[in-house]
Amino acid sequence: MSRVRVLVGTCKGAFILASDGIRSDWTVTGPLFGGWEIYHVTASPADPDRIYASQSTGWFGQQVQRSDDGGLTWQPVGNDFRYDGVAGTHQWYDGTPHPWEFARVWHFEPSPTDRDAVFAGVEDAALFQSLDGGAGWKELPGLRGHGSGPAWQPGAGGMCLHSVILDPADPARMLVAISAAGVFRTLDGGDTWEPANRGLRSEGIPDAEAEVGHCVHHVAMHPDRPDVLFMQKHWDVMRSDDFGASWYEISGDLPSDFGFAIDVHAHEPQTVYVVPITSDSLHYPPDGRLRVYRSRTGGGEWQPLSEGLPQRDCYLNVLRDAMAVDSLDPCGVYFGTTGGQVYASRDAGDSWAPIVRDLPRVLSVEAQTLP
Amino acid sequence: MIRVVLPAHLRSLAGVAKEVELSLEGAATQEALLDALEAIHPVLRGTIRDGATLQRRPFVRFFACGEDVSHAGAGATLPAPVLAGVEPFIVVGAMAGG
């Protein structure tokens, strides 16, 4: 029978939630790296027992932890993230130049085919790559160096590169998203990059349709349809049908189009999930009711999913990397909250139940389907 | 033998139960002590000092003999009681936040 492993990063350690394919009884392992901020934990598709964890604190900096046995044992590998050449400056919150400074790894994106190859999206925004299982890291300098880098500004959470989309059919095509610079893509394996924000409209910046400067919160793709991308922006849920060359809005009838997390059903590339949040100043669900919204039409028309979720007095948030799907049938959907709950649905969102209720603030959730 | 006390997070990272003991050959400075500490426990590189600039990280402090010696400088000679192993060299995560 298949198994599921849910990898959870929190502000005070990592947790591994495991179940058989029925997904009703779960074991909880952790905290791993207790007391450290774990921004992301994710596994290699090429070797599911190889897991990478981003471990950091503001005091002692960044570590990259790696497990080669499915999370039973871990070893710190490489933590030397040096920007290529002269780091230069980006804009600070007040618009003045600010030196590029490495803070932490927000997101790992392992290669779908090579267990030793993994990308890291970092703050201050840049894309690094390791080809030796996380021991050594080199920046892909074409991203920051393509021209607009000095104009990038941080979002409220820091200037983070949080989304890395790899086209499984064409390794030369990659797309990344940065808060609050926007989306950038490469068609030549990372040597040259271009802004990919056409169609985005952000009222909070001087030119609402600027080429860069949009606060993109997260981007998701279904691997069977790499041209189609879904985006949760600061405001607006967006879609691209041409790998980011252009975007159009699919917020439709959502109660709020502000939010952070977005993901796609494992077997239905047109089925998308978001968690609407009230507004940019009210980071909790509308009306104190936690509802996931599902569109089965690729956006535009959305259905609230609330069975098993708190429908009163609920004022938590679901962060950008804290939603994931497994590949069982029916598809499992998982999300973690700033209140420390990890909710699971084993029926594609129709109903929900908490796996755990009292973890630290959840920063990231990934799901693995194992044989 | 010089005794070095690490904060809890770095003890767990380095797999150190209590103090680290090390000896120095040549200059008996903060820089030499940290070089020796990182040689024994390479995982500590980048945690106390920036990995590239070797500057002390902003929220790390060094205490010795009841004094804050954080600003003495990398080239400062270690106090005699630290060199004698009577007093430890203490690496501290500064109090910050709630």
C-alpha cells in the first residue's frame, strides 16, 4: 500500500507526519532542529529518501540539513552562499540603495531527475544551485544581473525568492518569483533572464503595470501542463497559459483575492486551490471562517470548502509555501497555519481534518507519496 | 587547555555536550581561538562569524572573565585566565526579541 509523508517546516523546528495510504492515522516525528526556523523541508523526486531542510536563525545564520534515509538521520552540508562577484545594491523599503545581504534560504527546488542537483531561492533574492547534494552552492548570476535588480524592493517578509518552477519537459525553461519584484523566467537554462509580469496589475506601486515591482506571493504549476501557471499575488489570483509570457486574472467570485498559498490538484490540472485572506492589512480569513476555495475550471469560478475547518473565531494565516498535494487517488490536499495546525483532506478538499493542532507557526508544507 | 562555552543551538548543531576544549599554537587571539574552534567543528563556520568576511555576526557576543570582550577585536589577546583554562571563553547568542 502507498504511504504519505508530509514534511512540515515551522518557526521552531521541522516535523514529519506519516501515514499509510488511507491517511487517517498519522505519526508525528519532531521537532527536528528544535528552536531553529525551518523555512522549507522538501524531498528529491529522484530519490524520495533524500530530504533537504533549510535551517536558520537570526543569531547563527543558515544551515542546510540533508537526510538520505527519509528523515531518520540528518547531516549539515553546505552553508556558504556567496553572491557572484560584487553583490551590488537593491532598493530598501525607503527607496534608498541597500547592499545585497544573504539572510536565509526560503525554498529548495530539487531536480526532478538528479538527486544531487537542487536549486535554492534565497533572501536577499537570488537563485543558487548545488550539484553535489547541497554541499557547495553557486549563484546563477544572470537573474540578478539582467538589469532590473537594483530596482527590486523587499516585501514585508523580506526580499525573498520563494517560488522556483522547473519545466519537467524542458530543463532549459525555469521561472522564479520574488517578493516584491515579480516573476522572472529563463529559456536557456538560467544564463539569461527576463521579467515575466505582463498582465499583472498592482495598485500599491507607482506604475500599476510596471515591468517589475509586483508582490507575487506564490506560483504553482501542474507538471503535465507546464505552460499553465497559477499565481497568488498580493492581491489577485492570476493565470498564465504561456509559461509566464502573459497573465490574466482568475479571481472571479472569490470572497477576497488576497492570499498567500496556491496549489494544483495532482490529477486534474484545471483544479486549483487557494486560501482567501481578508486583506493586506488583515492577515486572517474573511469573517473568521477558514475556507479553502477550489476551482475546477482553472479559475474564475470558485467553490468554498469548509467541512471540518473552523467556521468561527478563526484568525490565523496560511503562508505561501504551506500548501501541498499528494498524488494518491483521490488527491490529498494539505495546508499548515500560523496557528500551528496542519489540516489534511483525503478527498481533494471536500472535507478536512487536522493531523496536528499545536505545532509552532507553520512556514512550509510538502507532501510525498511513497510506494 | 582553553575552554569554550557555546550557546545551546550551536552545541546541538556541533554535537557538543558541554564545553569545547582546544589549544592554540602561536598568537593567542580571539581570531586564533575561533579559527581553532571552526577547525575542530567545521559546521560552526558561518555561525559565529560571517563565512566570507569573518566578522562577528550581529547577535553574537563574547564574554570572558565577567567582561563583554565582543568589541575587543579579532586580534585582541585573550585574557590570561582564559589562556590558563581557569575561565571559559563564552560565546553568547545576544538577548533579542521576546
